[in-house]
Amino acid sequence: MENEKVTIIGSGPAGLAAAIYTARAGLNPLVIGGSPYGGQLMLTTEVENFPGFPTIMGPELIETMRKQVKGLNVRIIDQNITSIDFSKKPFTLGYLDKTITTDAVIIATGAKALWLGLESETRLRGKGVSACATCDGFFFKGKDVAVVGGGDTAMEEALTLTKFASKVYLIHRRSEFRASKIMGERVKSHKNIEVILDTQITEVVGENKVEGIKAQNIKTHESRDIKLDGVFVAIGHKPDTELFKNAIKLDEAGYILTNAMLAERIMLGKEPSGAFKPTKDHCYYGTATSVEGVFAAGDCVDHVYRQAATAAGLGVSAALDAERWLEA
């Protein structure tokens, strides 16, 4: 069994960017891309904020990046990793009935937005239903939209949407926000935001696009219909890191802790329970995890920005870190 120099787990923007840079560094990377491959962009319609592409469909952007990666003779296997062993070097990874060893690993498994679980929501995803105001808010200029959620992310989404939409309904199933007090006050005082508490969406209305919602008060069971053009679900994200929970340090929400993210948290006075202390030689690598030789990038690390472009940037950083670590 031939040992790999570097293996990349994941084939969204972070994984593919890492593949480009490690390939150009002569490391002959192997990409275990997942099934289905491509991450959240494969569920996205128009993308207008990825540098170099004024407008492009999400799946088309992934295919363009994959074509570039394959042009560098990178091997891509569209399967899911099912087992890992980071306890000794070289590291061991398993998929299907195969096992490989590798000197370095770049984890780029991404994250998934949490959804309400409604059939109508799933059917209209990308047709007015979104989980990213920064990505899709521009398409709702002068229209009415709803944001679902009660945390800081929901507050930020609602405030972002006021730059585009005529009116924003903020719908939360509890009687109080989970968000910080200052964010909650900003939302409550905004003239274009109407807060609806103790309420859940029971249906997203529309055949080929969002035309409204049906909502129900949890306490009184009263129902109401609201006409609008978009629904933004902001009830959280779940990083795809379950496989690594016993192998590397994660934070309370399951995001992978890297040197850079850990330093940021500590500076903000929010040191996570999974904190680790990097060794003297390993502290120079921003994308390094708690296991030397294992790096991480993209939405499985980033709980703040969660953009395709920032994921790609982190993928580049991880590739450069892995290259320097292997040289050292």
C-alpha cells in the first residue's frame, strides 16, 4: 500500500482550493471528496459574490473548480471517509473496503445549515427559501421576507436583509430571544422589522417560488397567513465533524479548533472547553488542529463567516501550512 503525502477530506471550496495549492507544490494530493460531493454550493442557485464570477450557479462553480483540480492531475474519489486513526503516523483513513495511509491530512468537510423540516421548505429551497442573507439578500430588493430564529445569527440575518427588503418579519418560536441583549434591541427598534414571538412556520406557501407562509402561535394555536417573497432559516449550522470528535479537539458546537480559531476565542475571553496548547514548533500553523499533521479549513472550522470565498481562502492557508509542515 503506497503512502500518501497529503490527503484532503472534502470537496467544497475549501477542499478544492487546498487541492490546487498542494498539487502545485508537487505533493500529489489525494482528495476524498464525499458522496454527494461539493458541499452546500451544490444546493445553491445563483452565486454573485464569489470573486471572478459576476454570476454563476452553485453547482457550476463547483464543477469549474473540480475541472481546474483535475487539470492538475489530482485524484478525486467521491466517497465518504468512514474510519480514521490519528493516534500514530502515518495516519490511517478508511472508506468502503479500502484503507490508506497519509503523512498529512486536511479536513474540509464543511457544515450543514439546520432546517425546519417542512416538505414545502425543502421543495422551495433555492426558490425563495435560503439559509444565508449575505449570499441571497440582494435578490430580495424591495420585497417582503421572513427570518426564522432567535439567536445572534438570526438577528444579523434580519438586520442584513433590511438593506434590501422592504419589510422583514422575524419569527421565533419562544417568547424571548436567545441572542445577546444588544442584538435583540437593535432588531426590536428597527422600523422595517416586525418581531413575531411564540410562533412557528407550519408551511411555506408557493408552487414554483415562495409566495407566503402559514404560521401558528404556539400558545394560542391561532394561525395566520403572511404574504412574502422569501424565507431565511437561521436556526443554526451543524459542522460535519462527527467522525473526528474522539480524534481531535472540537468546540462545544462541534467546530474543529485550529490554532488561529483558538487564539481568536482566547483573545475574546471565550476559551472553549476543547482548548489545547500547541507545541512550540506547531504554533506557527494557523490551520493546525490539536494533532500535529492534521489541518482543517472551511465551514467545519469557521462558525463566523461561512462564505464560499472565505472557505476557499482557508483551504489555501491549510495547503500552505501542510506544505511547510511536511518540509519541516
